[in-house]
Amino acid sequence: MLVPSRTARRVIHLLFLVAFVPVFALPFAVIVVASFAGAWSGALPSHPTLGNYAAATSGDSLHALLTSLITAVAASLIALTVGTWAALAADAAGRGLRRVLDGAFVLPVAVPSVVVGLGLLVAFSKPPLLLNGTPAIVIAAHTVLVTAFAYQSVRAAATRLDPAFAQAAAGLGATPLRVLLRIRLPLLLPSLTAAAGLCFALSMGELSATMMLYPPSWTPLPIRIFALTDRGSLFSGAALAVLLMAATLAVLLAVGRIRTRADHR
Amino acid sequence: MTALADSAVEAAAAEQPAGIRFEDVTVSYHGTTVLDGLTLDVRPGEVMALLGPSGSGKTTALRSVAGFVEPERGRIHLAGRDITELPPHRRGIGMVVQSYALFPHMRVDQNVAFGLQAQRVPRAEIPARVADALGKVGMADYARRHPRELSGGQQQRVAIARALAIRPRVLLLDEPLSALDAQLRTGMLAELARLHRELPELTILYVTHDQIEALTLADRIGVMRDAKLVDCGTAEELYRAPRDEFVARFLGGANLLPVRIVGDGPRAGTLAAALVGPDGVDASAEPLAVTGGGVAAGERALVCVRPHLLRLAGDAGLPGTVVEVQWRGAVHRLTVDVAGHAVTVDAPELKAPPAPGETVRLSVAAEDAVLLGSGRRG
Ligand SMILES: Nc1ncnc2c1ncn2[C@@H]1O[C@H](COP(=O)(O)OP(=O)(O)O)[C@@H](O)[C@H]1O
Ligand SMILES: [Mg+2]
């Protein structure tokens, strides 16, 4: 026990509650409560209902949920592929190229996502690269934004990976491709799945760049939530927000199971 | 695809014993030379130990054979073929590194099978060869375990089995016993010796900083120091006539006595030498016959005498005062002050050992008192 006295421990737990509950837990709780509310005029909500969820799982809202899922899966997979590739290249490259890659993949994190959105809008709104108004430009924006996280996660893990494994494999006669597929990627799997989860969660919640780019036919969930609350449909927005959290959490948990299996081998 | 076919062919041609030849192999990191002009011939079927203190460049020499470091100068030949430019996966060499580097995500049998799959050994043959390799190191019962479920000694056996499974002509071992405790080490040493008796055509290059390992296993020993090979020969050659002080001290406690050459010795190839005391004057009137040449009269040199080759003689030889007597079972170890030098003498168990303070005379045969650096060819 780090804190020996029982009273001291109680005080610390209390402080934690006082700090944690309002800042972190309360907003979530309020959203969950609001999602079941028919009205909220007094201190507490009234007219409990499931109607918000019925609306959230039909029509435009359901379409927005699917749009978000497809966008996030596509962006995460592309980001993971590109980020892993670049991270492994940086690991093998000389110091010069490594610096360039490290720098390039910090940019999307350092630059505000609104700026990334604007950049893509300008770059892809003229032929021959006319992506403006298509789902592809939303997926592209998400990919650009999350690849940096995939890159950094895999890059850190690749640096920690003992080169003796790859060398032992090469010494046994394995070609570089076989070393990659049978040794390096399996050993990097925990960080790959962690990166995939992170990319997915970031993409599911992305609003600012999406806002500048999305065509009416491809409205991700955060945009839909924003639009609903903007129109005053707070409770429908809350139900959608709960769905967004639940879907993200479900995918993160599923991906986490892959990770633990790799760890236990 | 031709590359793959090639490496399979190279591995299949493993029947012919193969030697390793280092030709002026030089490796630098960031401008620091860590292997300096290594020239060394490891003969086919020989066990060669590279012995030296930590940081002397032994691992670097080994890794240059495996292809993990690129020499900035010099060539490496395997079985008469220049492999300096060959990528590691086409060299067909077995290597066991200090950390073993067993693949943690694969079972023991999968680890051993990995090289066979990489070498495109027909799928049907793989299980038998895995079993054979694991059997050789006594690990057949552990095939389905993961490396983390094995002790250090067991991991080491698996690493050796994995390296041997591809039937390499050359096996590189980098301090394979350093991670084991003393008792396991002795047992493993005996097993490595047995393994080499079973595979007499296998050429082994063995890196260690432990002279016991080198003396036990190796047909010849190369001694490394500060990136250079300073001496090379059979254990007996190195022990009896080391090339310099470092080799003499590194290979087990030789007495090194400063002498001044006073003339020719009683026979061809010998010289007469007078012992030089710590204060620089010739301390003994009676010159010592030593083996060696190429040192002019009047010059100073070091003479190397192994403790067990000194005899307590009646009335001839170097006079000295006994400082300490230890009984060590089969021998008495005496420390004798000879002209200010502490000389160690291992005498076969004495009936009446001298007491400290007594004066004794030490004699040594001319062929057992060797001038450093002049005892052997080149
Ligand atoms: N990859 C490397 N980068 C820089 N210096 C290295 C590298 N590998 C080895 N060295 C240096 O080379 C020298 C010799 O190393 P090594 O061959 O491992 O010695 P030994 O195996 O005899 O202990 C050491 O001083 C070590 O620090
Ligand atoms: Mg070493």
C-alpha cells in the first residue's frame, strides 16, 4: 500500500471522486440519461422513452452510423498499411531518410485538422484529381489524419524489436520477405492492433476536417450528431452519441482481444 | 526465385567440409575500427575458438562471417568461395547468438522447422529432420513448448538444434554458454564436445572470453585483443610459448620474468639470459638457458615459464625464498621470491614441503623457458 493510513486513503479517494466524476464521468452520464429522455425542463429529465434510439437506428441516422463505420474501417486499414510500411522503411533507412519520414508523419498531428481538410479540398477539387463531393475525399482526410498515429506506434515498436530475431531468421536462409511475414510482423502484432484501435477510434470521432469535405451522400455520425443538436434535437443527438461510443468501444474491445491472444503466445 | 533455388542448393551441398578464410577483414563503426585486419584460416572440420576480453571484436568477426556486418576492407571465403558480398540468407551458415534469439511466437518445433521451410526442404521431410535435430540436443520432449517455457540451458539447446537442422557446413557460436550457471556450463561444454565428435565434418567457430571453454573445445585458439588477432595456435603452443605478455597472462597465469640476453645458449635455438631484478640490475650471476632467438645480446626480454614446469632442484638453478605454501590436493603451490619477483611454482605433491622463509633453488628446462614472441614460427 502506497498510502499507509486509512484516513489518508479515504481522503485521497474522495479527492479522486471530486475531481474525476464531474470532469470525466458526468458528461457521459448526462448523455446516457438524455438519450432516454423525452423532455428535460427541470433539474431532472422527464418522459422517459426509447424513441430516440428508434430514430437513431433508422433512416438517415442509421445511414450515418454505417457511413462512419465504413469510413473508419477503410481509413484505419489504409493508415495501418501505409504507416507500418513507412515505419519499417524508416527503421531500415539511414539517418537522413529516417528524419524526413519522422518529420513528415508528425505533420498531420501538428497541423490543425481544419487545415488538413482545407488542404485536401484545394488539392482534390480540380481534375484530374477530382475527389471533391465523393466519399473518397472523406476517407482520404481521415487516412491522412490517423496515419501519423499508426506510423508512430509501429515505429516505436520496431525500434524496440531486437534485430537479433530478424538476423537469426536471415541466417537460417529466410528471404527478407519471409523475415517480414513470419518474424517481424507477428512480433509487431500487439502494436499493430493497438495502432488499428487508435486509428479507428480517432476516425469515428473526427469532426472538423470532415465538416469541410463531406458530401450529402456521405454523412458520418459526428456530423449527424452536430446537425441534430444544432437543430435543437438534443435527445436524438444524445442517443446517436451513445451509439457512437458503443460502436467504437465494441470495435476497440474486439481488436484488444486479438492483441491479448498475440501476447499470450 | 533463382536466389532461393541457389540457397537450397548451397545447403544441400553441405556434405563437403568447408573452411572459413578471413583475409584482412576490417570493420569500423563510426570511424572506430573494431576489427583490424583479421587474417585467419579456419580449416574444414576444425573447432577454432576466438578468445579475448569483452570488446575485443570477437562477435564482430563472427557477424562478418554470417553477413550481418559489412567489412570495409578484406574478403571472407567459405569453402574456397568468396562470400563477402553474399546476403546472409544465402550463406547457409548456422549461428547461435548470445541471446539465442529463439522466435518467441513459435513453438520449439516451429523454431527448428523455420530454417527448413526457408530452405525449401520438401514439406514431408521436415518433421523427421526437426525430430532429428531436437534429438541431437536432447530436447525431443520439449517440441511443443514455447521458448519462454524453457530454462536458459534448454533454450540454448534449441538454438543449437535450430542452427544444426539446416545442416550447415559451418557453425558459429557466440559465447553460447555465457548465460548459463557454472554447473550447467560444464555439462553443456561436454555436450558440445560430443556434438562435434558426432559431426566431425562440421567446422565450428566459437567465440568466448572464457579460456576453459576454449581450451576444452578448440583444436586451435585465436587470441583477440583491441580489435586485433594477437596470437593463434593450438592450446599447447599458446600455453607453452605465448607470443606476448597479454596472451601469456590471459591463458592462465604464466610467470613472466624480465631478463637480459647475455649470449648464446648451450644449444642451437637457445640463448643465455640473466634475470633482471626490480631495480634493474642483473640479479643472478648464473644465466638461464631459454628458448628463443632474434634478440641480440644486451637486449631485454620477457621469459615465460608455466608454474608446473618449474622444478625444485637441489643445489643448481635460481635461488629464491619461499613466501607461501598452499596444498592443493595433487600439487603444492609455492610462491617464491626470486630476485624480487613473485614466482608461482606448482610442484607435484611434496613429501616434505619447504617452509616459508626457506631458500630453494628453481630450475627449468631450456625448452620450457620461452622468450615471448620468439617461441614459434613467424
Ligand atoms: N553495432 C555497433 N555499433 C557501434 N559499435 C559497435 C557495434 N557493435 C560492436 N561495437 C563495438 O565494437 C567493439 C567490439 O565489439 P564486439 O565485437 O561485440 O566485441 P566482443 O564480442 O569481443 O566483446 C566494442 O567496442 C563495441 O562497443
Ligand atoms: Mg561478444
